[in-house]
Amino acid sequence: MNNTLKIAIGYLVATFLVYGTGTAQTHTYKNPLPIKFGDPYVLQAEGGQYYMYGTGGGAKNGFAAYSSPDLVHWKEEGQVYYAGNRNGWSDSTAAWNGAYWAPEVYAHQGKYYLFYSAQWKNNPGKDLENFRIGVAVADTPVGPFTDLSGKPIFDPGYPIIDANVLFDKSGKIYLYYSRCCYKHPVESEVADWARKKGWFESVEESWVYGVELKPDFSGVIGEPVLLLRPPVKMGDRQTEWESRSVTSKEVNRRWTEGSAIFQKGDTYYMMYSANYFGGKNYAVGYATSKSPLGPFLKAANNPVLQKNNDKGGVVTGTGHNSITWSPDGKEMFCVYHARTLATGDERVVFIDRMKILKDGQLVVEGPTTTSQIAPQRK
């Protein structure tokens, strides 16, 4: 057998192993992906190409991006947003190096809009946490993105992070965000319990709000509506998992953040993260509503994504997810960050399947670290 024939046969065998026969594909992937991001967000752009944005990833005073044709193989695209653009409004010298966090990019009317949070340079009170949400625009998913104006979208009077946007079927656009724990002590039975134990004098909380956006993203319409907050009563079925940062004596804060909203049928699903984002107990739950601005009811099967190291696994700190679909459009995937025994404190990206069952329950099939069948191509 000559070398040319050997090469041809080898190529055919490799092709069969990767793609299988017909439309069936047998290629696989394994978590975590080789991407060091927090708060990962995936955009599926026109033509099917995927773009991932996140916190960190080597970006300085801004955000970097990766691209992929299939959610498995990712290419670095470099930094796509720089805080020092001509309309930049943030303070890169503030705490956490300006706190450029949680970018999300949306395609809208031929442009790409990047929503993100950062430290606002307008800080007369010299607050340590002076986060606000801004929006930048570009002609392509890889930028360069330029802020729409030299200020945040709006100022609610308290620090906010974790922008998430819904382009509703009604034609309205909604912004969701998390009010930070900073200077926001809240009375609850959990706070009373922690105080009686002598652990914490108060417990600060972050809450998720929603508000309608102006069509040009220049501001908001009406007042923000409170949608999700930690439970007040110890007997609430959500209290145990949402309060682990306090009940483990980790920190005097309870978080409700990282919202990710989508619609299935006539139901709006809002996923959210609870507990300390830097700890092992970070986990994901969801709530449902018949309206974009609630009221939202938390699900009985929460949390739907959490650490597995207490069950023989190696994963902790699962949270701040986004949602995307397979190239063939048939499967939904949960994209989130987590930590493993191997990565230590560094956040890395996981992608796992998620489903809406016939009874309306949302289920995330993760966290996984074993080989998975890759998302199916068209």
C-alpha cells in the first residue's frame, strides 16, 4: 500500500470517528473548558458562530472574547472592550482594578451591544463599591466596543452589577440587575440566628431587580421592580441553600445575583446565583413568572446546579450562568463558571446540558467532568 493511499484511508477513518455517519456526530468534549473566565456569557451570532465573553480572561481594564463554531473548540479573539475608549465612564484605579465584571453581548438592529458593570468615577461618597451598569456598541461581535455615552445607563442610587437583557416578544426591552450587598443590611430570621450565635451583627443582601429599557438604551422607563431576594423565614424551603455563606460562618452576606432570563412557552424562567461568589457554596436556582417583571416564584427543585465535592466529585463554586443552544437548535446548554481541585481558586468555564421537563421543571445535567457527547451540528 503506497503512502498516498495510507493517508487517504487514515483521513477517512479519522473523519468517521469524529463525525460518525450521516447526521450523527460522535465527537465529545470535557469540562472544564480551557478558558479562565468568570461570569461566562455566550452569544450565538448570525451564521451560527458563537462568542464567549467573561470576567477576567487576561483582559486589562476591559473584556476579552473567544469564538467557536461548535461550543467545543474555542479561539482567543483578544480584548474587545477597553475602558479607556472615548466615552469611557469608569474608574480603572478603583477597587478590584475598576471591577469590569459580567459582560453580556446582544445582537440588535445590525449592531452588537455589550452590557457590563464597573466602578463609576463619579463617587462623591468615596464608596468602596460604586458599581453601575453601562452599555457599549460595536459593528462586530469582537469589537472594538465603544460606550454609548460617558455615563452609566442610569443611577438607582445604590451599587448594581450583573446586567442581563430580555428582548421580549411584546417589543419591549428589559434590563435585569443585582443590587449589591454593600451597605444593604436586611433583617430576617437568618440574620437573627447569626446575631444570637455571636457570628455577625448584621447580614447584608443583594437583590435582583428588573426595569424596562429605553429602545436606544439611553436610560430606563419607570421604576425598577424587586423580583428576587433571599428568604426571610428560616422555614422557607429556599433558605438552607441560599444562606450557606452565613450558616457556614463564611461571611455576613446573602447574595441573589447573576440573573439569566429566557422564555419557554408562556413562562419566563429566571436563573440566579446565591452565596459567596468566591466560595465553594456558590450555586444556581431559578424562578418562574408569566410576566417579564414578575411576580417570580422560586422553584421547589432548587438548587439546580451546585458543588459535587461533597459527593465524591471535584467541582465547587458553580454559578453565574448564561444559556445557549446547540448548533442544530435542539438542545439547551447552561454555561457557567466553577472551580475544581486542579484549578484551585481560579474560575474556569463549564458547559452542561439543561432541559425543561414536561411539568415545567428546569434541570441542569451538571456539573460534569467526564466525557460528554458534543453539541450536535446542523
